[in-house]
Amino acid sequence: MSRKQQLHRPGPQPGPPADDTGCAILHVDMDAFFVSVELLERPELRGRPVVVGGAGPRGVVSAASYEARTFGVHSAMPMTRARRLCPQAVVLPVSHGKYGRVSAAVFEIFRSITPLVEGLSLDEAFLDVAGARRRLGRPAEIARMIREQVRDQQGITCSVGVASTKFIAKLASTRCKPDGLLVVPAGGVVDFLHPLPVASLWGVGERTEQTLTRLGLRTVGQLARVPLATLQRELGTATGTHLHELAWGRDPREVVPHTPDKSIGAEETFDTDVDDPDVIRRSLLRLAERTGERLRESGNAGRTVSVKLRMANFKTITRARTLSEPTDLARVIYVTACELYEAAGLERVRLRLVGVRVENLGPAGEAPRQLAFDEPERGWREAERAMDQVAHRFGRGAVRPAALVRRAADGDGRDGRDG
């Protein structure tokens, strides 16, 4: 069965898109992305509630299928609660390398259409297609083409919002999920926006929503009709002005093609608190390997290595060190992280979570070349690049440091979440 044949087909789609004149901004959002990628290898699970995340007692939901969402399961929910809400759900572990490869292929589709692609995460992006109209047609036609290419080439579905601004395009993609296309005409923004709940506005969190509810403002339309001075008095000048502008659909932000990564890292939460330094160091090694792989995939190297150590009482400390030269090498990251852990004086303190991060990033090609701590002229760097190639072809677990092979026997617990 082909990928295309394996796809879950939703119910009937809405009629023809509305007038897309002046609507050059697209927001493309993959549908239940982690789950969709997993189902490519597990098609027998289609139609069943599936949850991706850490299975341990401290695991967290990373993604949930739409079938699982009907039971109230959602991302960032503790896995224990998700299991109570939907005991029949199939729980799958997180496989970040797999998602990264599919994401890269999807973004290649985006960039084949326009260079103006602003990625927000692995599974969503803004596109400005104004310059592609002469070559590819109207924005709604381009949106349909993107959906078809993602479906045919990668076997997954996406939802696309088409509008005149980024804010409205993102709202539109949310309103047409899953596997939908929604155009909000430039002249119909207010009609689309004003019936929505105030929580739909970017920047309205739980506390702000409570304040607005206290004022009797439950819809965007109600908020829009409040005098600006009143909103500024109740919410503060910046927030009041921001929400007033959004309530009338005004969003001047442009699509920014590339925002450089400020840092790259990963973290793990243990199933039970750990005070064994050997277990902690193996965790740091796993995280250093993951971080180094991501640095090389992104073409970056960084000069500052930091560790995050969260104790059983939830007190969290971080320690950082700036290296003499940038690195993308897991060996350097690991040795530095271990030294930071030891210097923190927590070797016999029970830890709940550890994290490793590399900051002060720049293009790896511009980084001066220096050997790793105990690296011969040809050694660690070549070995890690070879591991990258094997992992890309066979998956991350196909080759790994010998110290990590002991994990299964030792029973190191972790929830598989990455930062």
C-alpha cells in the first residue's frame, strides 16, 4: 500500500475558497505531525487513539492523534493523566531524528515555491507567496499545491490558512484542521475575527483572559469595541494597544525567512529521582550526542556549553562555560557538561531532570578548527560524522557510544522529551 493510500481521509472539505485577492501570506501547519510520521511505519494504528511521548511516570505528551484528542488528551499533558483519560491509547516513544528528516523534506517543498519561508517549528511555517503568483497562480492555488505535494511526497497531511496578515493566516489554519484549507478575504477579516473568543488573540494567556472576562469581554468583537484608553488602563499600555490592533486584524509583521538559532540543546526527566553520578553522566552523554547531532544538522557550532540540573524539590540551577573555540562535537560538549555537573557540587543530590545546551551559535564553516580534548588528527570528528550518516539511514539507535548500551540493563529512566 502506498503512502498516499495509507492516509486517513477526513470528511467532506468546505466549498471553493473565498476571494484571495491581497492574501499573500500562508500559514502551513502539519496535522498531528509526530503522530502522522509514526503512522507511516505503523499504518495499522490509523483510526485509533495514538499518543507520542514519554511512557514513564513523569512522561509528557508530545503529540496526540485527533482520535485521542476527542478524549481530552493534548500536548504538554502529563502522560499519567493522558492514560487516565484514554486508557486504550497506544503510546509511542518520541523519535526526533525521524521527525527532523520529514520536516526537512517538507520545508524543501516550501522553499521550492518561495524563498520567503519563516519556520516556527518542525511542523509549521509562514510563507509569503506574493512573488510566486506569476509563476504558480493565485495564493489559494499555491496552498492547494502545497497540500498535494506534502501528501504525495511525504504521506502526511497539513492545513493551510491564507490571509493578508500572519496573525489571520495562523488563525485560519487552526480553524480548518485537520487536512483543510481556509482563505480569509482581505475584506472579510473583521467578520471572521469578531465572533471568535478573546483567547484566540495572540498574547491572551490565562491571566489576561480572566481580566477580560471580568470586564465582560468574551469575544474579539466585544474587545474591539472597547475604547483603546480603557484597554490600556486595564491591561497596561503595551498589552492594551497590542490587543486593540489585533482585534481589528491589524498585524504589520512580515515573513522573516530565517531567524538564526540562539541555542540548541536537549533535556531528560528521570522516571524516579537519581543521585547516582554514573547514571547522571550517562544521561549527559546521551544529551551531548543529541545536541552535537543537531548542531551538525543545522550547520552551527557554539562557544558556550551549559547544563541544567533540577533537584527533587524542583529547585533548578544552571552552570555554563564559554570555550576558547566554537564546537559542534559531542565529545567536547560531554566533557564540558560533566565538568560543570561536578563543579556544581550535586554529585550525591537527587536530581529530577538534567539538560545540556550549546549557545553563542554561528555557522560551523566559519568556526576555527581545533582538535577535541583527546582527539588524534583523525578521530572523534570523523567518527561522529560517520555516526550521523548511519543514524540518518538506520535511525539514531543503530550506533551509539558503548556507555549508552548499558542503559537497558541499568534501567535508566527518562521520558524522552527534548528541549
